[in-house]
Amino acid sequence: MELKGRLRIVARRWFNKRTGNTYHSCEVEHDGELVERVTEVQGGEKMFLQTALVILQKHDLWPVDEERVGGMRKDAIAFLRWLQENHERVEVLCFDVTKKRELCHG
């Protein structure tokens, strides 16, 4: 799969100290146009990349391949590889925020 143009992923993570859960928001831009922004998805670390993949697939910008290799879906493997190989056309930003309401500001 070859995604044409530039890709920008902006994520924000918030840790809920009371429950011990981490949540994130994720917005994806393709060639400067906002594709979609989602807020308050559970998942820490780099789970926002999975959310970005789901957004791209929802908008037919990346193919779905549910076959698994070593427990991981092939489409996710291909997407992570593509991000590494095309770093000059990809901007990935992730911010840790201290307040839940900061997840949805963008």
C-alpha cells in the first residue's frame, strides 16, 4: 500500500490517576486536510497509532487486512512499516496532558 501525499498524526494522552487507565485522542490530516478527530479512546503508549490506522481505513485511505501474523494484524504491520519508511512525509506528534478536557482541544 502506498499512501500518497503527507500524513500528520497528532495525539494527546491523559492518565486517569483514579482508575489507572490511560486515554488518548487522535487527529489525522492527509495533505493538510483534517480526515477525522477522535477523543477519549482508551489506550496508552502508542495505541494512538492504531486509532490513526482505523481512521485511515474508515475513510478508505488504507486497506483492511485482518489476517494475523504472530498475533498482529497484517494491516497494522504494513502501516507501522510504512510510517518508518516514509518518515520524511509523516509527522507524528504526541503530547501528554494533565487534564481530561485537554484531550479534545486541537
